[in-house]
Amino acid sequence: MPLENSTNQAHYIEYLGIKALKSKHPGVRKIKRQQQGHSAHGNKVWRSSFVLMDYLTTYPPEEHSKVLDIGCGWGLTGLFLAKQYSAHVTGLDIDESVAPFFALQSEVNQCEMTFEARSFESLTSQELSTYQTIIGTDICFWDEMTTPLFIMLGLAIEAGVERIIIADPGRPPFWDLVDRCAEAYGAEVVTRRIYEPWKTEKYMLVIEK
Ligand SMILES: C[S@@+](CC[C@H](N)C(=O)[O-])C[C@H]1O[C@@H](n2cnc3c(N)ncnc32)[C@H](O)[C@@H]1O
């Protein structure tokens, strides 16, 4: 196996049957060297993904359902759903520089999901109508993101998406999104804590139809 695809345990965190690549993974280091100077936000797997994975073990999607992971970064949660629940997942990220990390993480986990380099703002109602579930982790970190997310989620609900779950560490723009979605779409917030691989607590905005 080439070094880039290392399955050396020091190079990843294994969680719920999925390997999350660490920055010292040789494949990750190689991609980062190639992308030197690029300031992507998707430069690691964010902790909210682990908490959402844990939440989804309690409330899993139906087998083979279609899931959209918005702002997927390296795609950890989507890969987990593809592997453990045979979900057909599309990961979407505005930053195409996350694509090689995403591809490497898919390869190391030997599971597949589709990746599209585009913004969630570009999703049409017709496209949204093909998904049962939308997930997102740590995707509401600037004030300017709240309104486009709120609008896109409204479009998704209208298009018939059955469940939306956005996990977040609790930044102010996320709470703004929560307030607006609670009023307009009946969203709820769930607090979820995990103890492995670290003790951490995150918040889930949940909309169910
Ligand atoms: C903090 S990272 C989280 C990545 C991943 N969800 C995780 O938890 O590991 C935020 C991601 O959202 C993406 N993003 C930001 N704005 C976006 C937009 N308008 N449409 C799609 N993706 C976006 C960024 O490129 C980045 O990869």
C-alpha cells in the first residue's frame, strides 16, 4: 500500500467504524504541501462531525436513503452513513481544495460518496427534492452564512426533505439560524455529548417533517 494510503493507527482516529485522518497522515501532509498557501476552512475534520455521527447512531437514516452533506469538508459524517447505513450520500463543498482530502478519506475507509464542488446556495428545489436527509457540521460560522442557510433550508423543506440536522459548537450565527428556523420551520435544538475520542458537547439543529 502506498504511504499516502497509510492505515497506521497513529495517522487516524478510528470512531464508530470510520477512520478520520489526522494532519500527520502522510497522504494529508502530501496534499497540504501541494496546496501550500491555500487557506481553506475545510482544513481538517471538525469535532461536530463526531458528535453528529454519535447522534445518528441513535436516530439513524433508513438504509439506502439519499443524504446531502452540505459544506462536507473531508466528508467524515457522510462516509459514516454510506458505510454503516448504505446511504447514498452527496457531499457538497464550495471549496474544491477539500476534494483530495475527501478522496483520500473515502479511499482509506473503502467507501464511496459523491463529491460536488459548489455552494449550498446553488441548490435548486428540484435537486433538493431528491434527498430524504440533509446534514451539515460546523457550517454556520460567519454572520453572512445565516440568511443563505435559512433560505436553502426553507427550500429543502418545501421540496419535501424529511429531516435536516445541522451540528455546531454553538457560535452566534448558529444560534441566530436556530431562532429563525424554530420560528419558521418548527426546528428544535438537541445537546449531545460524546466522551470518545474526546469529551465534547455540541448542538444539533433538528427539523423533522
Ligand atoms: C468548518 S468546515 C466543516 C467541514 C466539515 N463539515 C466537518 O465538519 O469536518 C466548513 C466547510 O463549509 C464549507 N463551506 C463554507 N461556505 C459554504 C457554502 N456556501 N456552500 C458550501 N460549502 C461551504 C467550507 O469550504 C468548509 O469546508
